[in-house]
Amino acid sequence: MEAGEGQQADVSAGEVCGSADMSQLICAENCCELLSKAKREGAEEEKRRILRYMSDHYLEVLRTPAAYGRLAAGERELILALRMEGRKVLAVSETCEVFDRGGSREDSRPQSPQLPAAEDAAPRRVFYLHPDTRRWEVLTSLPEEVPAKGSGMCTMYNYLFVAGGMAAQGDGRPAASDRVFCFNPRTGLWSQVRPLAQPRCQLRLVSMDGYLYAIGGECLFTVERYDPRADRWTHVAPLPKGSFAVAHEATSCGGELFVSGGSLFYRLLRYDSRRDEWEECPFNESRRRSTDMVAHRSTVYRFDVDRERAGVNVYRYSTVVKVWLGGACFPLKNPLPFRCAVLEDRIFCVNRSHVLQFDVTEEREGFLPEVLPSPAEARGTLVPFVLTLTNDPTRN
């Protein structure tokens, strides 16, 4: 695994400008100086090349004072816009859960954490659903250092972040990890960012307003926030005492975090980052463990597996009027827990058996699920997310 993004030769702008091929020697430390030179000389092609480099290596540029701090506001917006150019795709990562995530109160008792057997320790892959062929293809493999179980995953700035988990120590015993990895689909490289302030397993990792939030974990109430520009984690207000022991769900909506599930199934908590406070939202009528929770526009969607009725219950919470709206139940043979991701006006609920696609467009009353195939070769638990892949296949 690469130790960091875009590790090129450490050269000054003067050395680059005197070289025969300056495009091969761009780095985060000199890209702004090179950009200024290209603008002065009217070298539009070289200017575009440098901006594309800064977009492709956005996280490295963001945390380099000599780079991001010298960009004009319009240039900052441009390199982020360039980074998001391409086709948004549904992607899933193979992983494992430390605890069994059952669909009801009766079968949701946590099991003892165990690390995978040696024969199951093959590299875990990331698949994506090709928009044209509708077939699942392999995008990358997770580094061996990423814990196999209990990690939190989410995307931000078109990077995939993987934090925490249950890792084997030197004596072979499992323990929570504080390591954080990220995958850059523009370069195809994995790197590490600053470790968590506190080791966590079974955490929820959520992105909001340019920050990552590591929420809770196994018997943890603490919450910490990652600032990618400073490359630093800091603690924020913890979850209220007595709220969730394990297996909570979390999402962001309208600049606020929402957490539900766990040991008190019907509760919904809201975090206001401006006041650094958690507050109670109206209770949900469900007394079952939620399998996942996502947000679309101003609505939080909570999905519960109902094994007794062989279906999936969907509950909606309006963050505007702050009430739970009417729910729905959809029949599903052999319902198993799944994880969810939002792609434009569709919610995808994914497990190894199938992919449910819910259309939540405003023009339709409610939403009807369409059943899609899941990756046939996938192993373990699948965690879905959305990435933007460039239209140039040689750059993914």
C-alpha cells in the first residue's frame, strides 16, 4: 500500500520549470507555484494539467498549506468540481460484522467477536455496478492492513474512507483499531490518514459538511470529528448516556447527524454541529432493530427487516416538520439484514442475496422497490456507497 498520495520527487518550481517534462514532476508542494507560472505565461494546456493533478490528489492538496491556502475561491471550487466529474456508480465493499445484526429484538443478541479463519482471509474487494452493462465489476481490493471486521465506511470528496474495526494484535487476540484508510478512485491508490483519537469497533462513519464523524462503537458513547484540511481528529459532544450500546445506525441530513437503533430501538437522536449538542427527536413506532438508515433531501429513511411478516418496513422522518411520516411494508422472500446507499433519487438496499432499488422521486406517491442482482462472487457482509468514476477508463 502506498504510504501517501502522490509521492513524487521533492523538487522546487524552478527545477520543474527547467526540466524537459514538468507534467511528470508536479506535487502538492509546488503545484500552486506551477499554476501561477502557467497563468502568467498563458499556458492553458499546462494550467489544465496542473488543475487536474490538484483535483486527482485533492486530499493531499487540501492539507498542504503551500497549496490549498494559496488558491483563490474560484480555483478551490473548480478542482473540487473536476474531482466530481464523471459517472456516479453504486459500489459495495466486502467486509464482516463483529456482531450479528438480527431483524428483531428476540434474535439481536450480540455474539462474541471472532476474527476470520485463515482460509477466509483472502483480500476483500470493492465492486461497482457498471451503469451501462448493469454488471458488477471489481474496482479495487482493500489493503491487508484494514481490519476484516467492524470497520466504519463512508465517502467524502469522492474518497472511500475505512476507519477502526477489530484487528488481531501481536499475541493474536482481537482488539479495536484506530487506523483510518482511504481509497482514491482517481489514482487507484490507498493511503492512510491520521488515526482515530480512540480505537473503535462497530462504529458508524458519516461525512457531513466536509468532515468525517466517527460515532460510537462497541460500548462507546464518544464521537469524534476529522478535519481533512488539518488532518486531525477531535472529540465532539458524546452520545447521551444510556442511548445505544451497540449496532446503532447513523446518517447526515441537512447539516445535522441522526442516530437511531442500538439497544433502544425506537429512539432517534439529532446532533447540531453549530451548538455541539445532541437532542431527542420524536420516537419511532417500531420496536425492531433497524437494519440501516439513510437520508434523501430533507427526509431520513429507516429500514427494518420484519422476518415475521417476511418483508421490509420503511419509516420516514421529516427533518423539516420533525415528525415521522407514514411507513410502508414490502414483501421480500427470506428477508436478511442489509445496508443502504443513496444515488440521486434512488435508495439501494444491498446484501449478498439481492439489491433492492427504491425510487423516491417527488412525482410518485411513495416508492416501489425493484429487485436487482447482487455481486455473485461477493463474500461476507456488503457495505454500499457511491463513488464518481471518470469517463476515461484508464484513469479509474
